[in-house]
Amino acid sequence: MSVYVEYEVDSVPSYRKDSDGIGIDLGIKELAVLSNKEVFANINKKRPMKRKLRKLKHLSRIYSRKLKAYRARKKKDPDNRPTRSNLNKAQKRLQAVQQKINNTRNTYRRQTVAHIMDLYPSYITMEDLNIAGMMKNRKLVHAISQMQWYAFRTDVQFQCAKRGIEFRLAECRYPSSKTCHQCGHFHKTLKLSDRTFVCPDCGYTEDRDLNAAQNLRDTAAYTVLDLQTTMF
């Protein structure tokens, strides 16, 4: 099923676009790697965020224990309804930390997108990631849920619409990570754990994510999404 989102763009301003296009490879190790070799770190791996996540986990356990105890008391004596004051306090503390985490992620994502837009690329190409399919991997589901890939792409598309930048979406099955940017050879044995791309055909060696970003920048297998109406 396709969902169409229409952005209100009364007039597209004329920005100078004197740079080349940019390919953006989203990932887990890093939030985003650009084809111009810029790297935006995964904020979830930073020390301040790790502290917040540990606190969230701790408060979540406290809330779960209090909720379990509340339900047990309620079941034991249905006529004498137990107080929810302690449970409500634990819930509010948990929600407050979760909100701080969300705010930090949102701010970092928007700042990253703003920086990319300030490069004034002639076009931006991103991969049409099958996020739902990737979430089926139990080992990656938690990490993927933290990355906000969908929100990142939405922000990029919206800013492209505002600035009159062409937004390209590479085909979902385009193997940007496994294709050699130097000779085009398909590296079928490349594993997810292989962080360096070494072409078995021409010997080209490059960071895996940078190789993918440069392939996205140069690929002809893409669809240009309309500036007024974008499709997810």
C-alpha cells in the first residue's frame, strides 16, 4: 500500500546549487555517511545518550515491578482498590526520561539534515530501505528502531521540496553496499560484518558505507519524487 503525503510549498525559493549531487547511506554504525566523505555519528553510541538509555532501562524495570505489585494487590482484594500514587510517579519519571531521549534524537537529526541542505547539492539520492523487512531481524530490531531512518528521510524530502533540490530515491533492490564503485562488480559474498569493501575483481578498497553512498550518488536506477507530493 502506498501513502501519499502532500507538502504545502507555495513558492520554491531559488537557492544556488553549485555543488555535485550527494548520496546518503543510512546505517547503524553511523547515522549517515555522505558521498563527499562526511560522516554523521550514531548519537545513541555517545556517552550522554548511553547514560539516558541506562536510566530509562532502570526506570522501566521499576515501573514494571510497581505495576505487577499493583495488579497483584488489586486481584487479591477487588473491593479495596489499592492506590496508584506510587505507580503514577514511576510512570511520570519514565515518560520524562523517554521524552528527553526523543528530543535529543530529534534535534540531532534535524541539525544533520540542516547541514546537508546547507551544502546546496544539485540533487540528493537515498536508498528505498525495506525497514519493515529489516525489523524482522531480532538482532537488529532494537538498533534499527533507535535510528529514526523514516523520520530522517521525511525531513530530507521536505527540505528538498522547500529548496527546490531534486530528491532521488534509489530502487529498493539496488545493491549499493555490494557494488564496487570503481568497476561495478557485484560482491555477492560481502557480509554485513565486513566494514571495509574490497572488490574481488579489481582490488578497489574503501569503507563499506562510503562505497555505498558514492554508488547511490552515481546510480541511474532511481525515481525522482515530485517536490509537491512525495511517496512512501
